[in-house]
Amino acid sequence: MRTILSRKTLIKPKFFFALGAFLLAVGIAVGTANLPTLHAGDTASAEEATVIDLVNKSLPSVVSVVGVQELNGSSTVVDRGSGFVVSKSGLVLTNKHVVAQTDLAYKIFFSDGRKYTADVVARDPLNDVALLKIPGDNFAALTLGDSNGVKIGQTAIAIGNSLGQYENTVTKGIVSGLGRFVSASNDLTGGMETIEDAIQTDAAINQGNSGGPLLNSRNEVVGINTAIVLQGRGVGFAIPINLAKRAIASYQKNGRIVEPYLGVRYITIDAGLQETNHLSYDYGALISSGTDITSPAVITGSPAAAAGLKENDIILSVNDRLIRGKNTLRNIIANYQPGDKLTLVINRRGEILHLSVTLVEVPH
């Protein structure tokens, strides 16, 4: 089931490419042995003291990201978002949609008043992740956790530039759901963007929080706050940090974010979709444009087109790995590199086919 979300900043429409997973996650609870000792006269509970300590340690690494337009000698703030430092050398992680406009200058503001002009050094070609660089070599970086081990009910703490004007806003909640498949829309353009395996949280995430960290009780980042549901309260979504960790590693190795590219739009099949559409399988990836009739299901000139894939084909497996549950087509493809040759098992109107496809780097 898709959920319609809204973002404040510009998001250009993109195809549902089969590659890197849009995952997301939150908190890992700690035992009471890790809680600070309270003394006579303390007014905070043990749980509150833990959160206060976590926030105090995290805030120096969380930043506001401000997009400024320079025109005729004057500066105009066009948009605001959030981000956080991920390396001592001044690498800042945020959402791609926070820094989507290439004609803006992006300013970074720290909680202690420091400010920098940042260079956008990498935008993920498919996922909502971007990296900025600020000058310096002695920044405090947040610890990146493991989003694969997140459990429903675990603590989730979001920090960011709420509503674009309340810097370093802290909200606390729990992980409300995992493995969400949602579609994010932009109020200005109406463009849609899909997020797979997103983490749902009731920690308040508002416009302007985009790009800020979602932390667990160990003070580890497990997600990037990304999207909200305007028609509901307490329903926010974050991209899992493991996706961003792959992007950071790719940038550090290649000088850009390299993603493997198949070139199809698809819908993940489950029991509900099978029943509704009278399909033969309750798993797999149905190649389809969905409700967007303006874009092809198989992208012209892509590896998928070269391999002979067609709309309404069902991809059942990739290199013998079934497309089922969290093993979505994107998640499986993300384990490979451009140049890798894969074997796809396809159901085409009842006929089983084995097609060979060679991945390429996603076009920038």
C-alpha cells in the first residue's frame, strides 16, 4: 500500500529504478546498567537523563542547511533543511531534495553559531541522499549505527530544523513500523518518489526536519528523517542509515555516488496484489508504470531493454534469489556493481524465461 507524503523542497520526478534499497530504521534500547547515576536534588528521571545526555552529545554535529539565492547583490533564503556531520573532515549528510536546486548557495549553520558555505559534492542519482563538504578537519561526527537490526517499539529521537525556523528541535517517540513502501509527493511539482523499506516513527518530523538524524538510545544514527503524512499526525518516515553508508563509501572510493542500474519501473507483488490482480504468484516484481502513464515501464536504452524485458513481465528471481518480502528487486540489485552480469527468471504470460542482463552505472 502506498502512502502519499509531502515534502517542502523541490523533488524532481524519477523512475522506480531497480537498485539501492530505500530502507530505514530506528532505535536500539539499552539496559538500566547504562543509565547515568542520579544524585539528590536531580529532577530528571533516569530515562530523561539518558535522553538529555544523548541530545547534548548529538547537537554539536547536527546542522541547519539553508539554500540561498544570490541575485542583484541581495541574498534570499529559498529553502531550509537539516543535516549532520558524518566525518571529521567536514562531510555532511542530508536528503537530496534539501539540496536539489543547483542554482543556490548552501549555507551550513551549527548550534554554537558557526557557519560555513558548503559545496554539494555528491547527489545520489536514485536515492534521496546527498553529501556536502565544509572546510575544516576537526568536526565532531555522529556515529552511524546499523539500521538492519531495528525493532518496532524501540526509541526514536529526531533532531532537525523544524519548520525551517526552529533550529535543533528534538522530538522523541518510537519506531512505529518497518518495511514501509511509500510514495513521496512534492507540493509544488506533484512529482512522485518511492521509498522502500522505510522506517515509520511517531517522533514528530516536520517540514524542515528533512535530512536530520534519527537516533537510537545508543546515540547512533539509524535513519535520515525524510517525509511526513500531512493528513495524519505522528506518521513520519526515515531512510535507513545503511543505505546512506553505502553512498558515503561509494563517494569516498569513486568521488561520486555510483549505483547499479537495471532500468525498470515495477510494483512489488504480495498476497494482496496477487488477489486484486489475479496473478499466479504472491511474490516477484511486476514490471509496470503503475498510475504514471507518462513514463515507460522499461526505460529505453537501459540494460533491461537490452535484455528484452517487457511491461507486465514478472521478475521472480535474480541470480536464484527470490524477490520476496524485504528481498525487493532494488535491495537485491544493490548488492551488485555496474558491469555485473545477472540471470533473471521471468514469467511472461505463463511462460518461464531466463534472461541475462548486464548492469551499468545509473546515468547522472
